[in-house]
Amino acid sequence: MLHVLAVDDERPALEELTYLLRRDQRIGRVSCAGDASSALRDLSRMLTEGERLDAVYLDIRLPGLDGLDFTRLLTGFAAPPPVVFVTAHDDCAVTAYELGALDYLLKPVRPERLAESVRRVAVAARRTGPAPDEDLRDAEDEMIPVELGGRTRLVSRRSVTHVEAQGDYVRLHTADGGYLVRMPLSALTKRWEAAGFIRIHRSTLVASAHVTELRFDGGRAAVQIGDELLQVSRRHTREVRDRLVRKFHEG
């Protein structure tokens, strides 16, 4: 059973969130805090006493220390719990995900979205557990927030075929088009490596699940993704070949 911490400075909102979380049969305990400073003290005490905390459900607009600053401070802990933001504001989604948020829920929270966030928490908890009983890389997806004309759209990681570096941004390529996200390609490579993404060039990352062919011509390699043929740099050729060949054999 999961143990989560709910944080909101508005008592009615905190009580509603706590009620909804406790209705989920995967959650065994819900602790509460009315501000981020109290949440940090509670979290520090729990970790010091060896108590497990599987996630923090956190509002962004909080008095004093806000939710984003709270999340930044979590990097100081040896094993910080994942954060799920629960907020009425949709303008912080990009920053939240850049800080490593597990999910981003908008108020009023729909039961199905809350249930999906709990599923992600459960997957993350099993990943850090001593004996995972399934391939979590396939079980877990990630939704990436992208800004489109003043709106925030969530793009599924599974729909991304490849990624290209463009200055301080990366362009996520999907069957529906391309989306710019402010994030270094190096950070995204590390974050998505376990999900089957492979660096084929200093400026290109590909999803192995979308690679249909590996070609060699005159010592140069390239991968086929849909109608696109993407060149593999000499530096990355051996690793790309080994990983893709292994994947094709396992598949």
C-alpha cells in the first residue's frame, strides 16, 4: 500500500484531495500539510525515521515557499519522493516537468486523472522497490507539456519517434508534427534512456521502438523511422548497432 503526503494551504481543497486519495485502494495512508515548509519538516522526519513516503501531492501557489521551490529543495535529499502537482494554474506545467514532476493535475481534479497519477506513483514505487515483478519501462509512459499559442498540450512520450537538438530547445517529432520543449538534449537522453531512446548523433535521439531498419553504406550507418532516414555519427555507430541488434533479437 502506498503512503502519500498531500499539501495545500486551502483547507477545503486539502480535505477534498485527501478524500479522493483515500478512496483509491492502492493508497494505504495519506498524510497532510498546510504549507510547503511544514511538508519539508514532515518529509525530513519521515526519512530520518526510515518511514517510506511514495509521493507528494502538492499545490503550486502556496504561502511563503511555493510548490516549485519545494521541489527544487527536494534535490537535497538522498532519495526524494516523486512530486505530483495539483493546481488550478496551467502556466507552470513546463517548469514543473523540467523539475522532474511525475504528473501535473489541474483543479478540479477528475477522478480518472487522479487514478492515472496514482498508477504512476505505484509504478515509481515498484521501480525503487527490492524486487520489481514487471518491466516498468513498458508499463510507464510520460506526458510532456508543450506550449502552443498560449495553450499547454501534453504529448505522450510513446508517440515521440525522434528528438532533435535546437539550441537551448529540443524538437519532439511525432506522427502529428513537431513540438519545441526547452530542455537540453543531454538531460532528455539520460531521462529517457531506460525507455528505449538511443543517442545516434550529438544532436539526435531516437526511439528504438520506432526504428524499422538499420542500414550500413560505406562504413556509415543510418536508421529508418517512418519515411525518414536519420544518419548515425561514427562515434555512436557501434552502440546503436549493438543496442538495436539486441532489441531486434529480443523482439
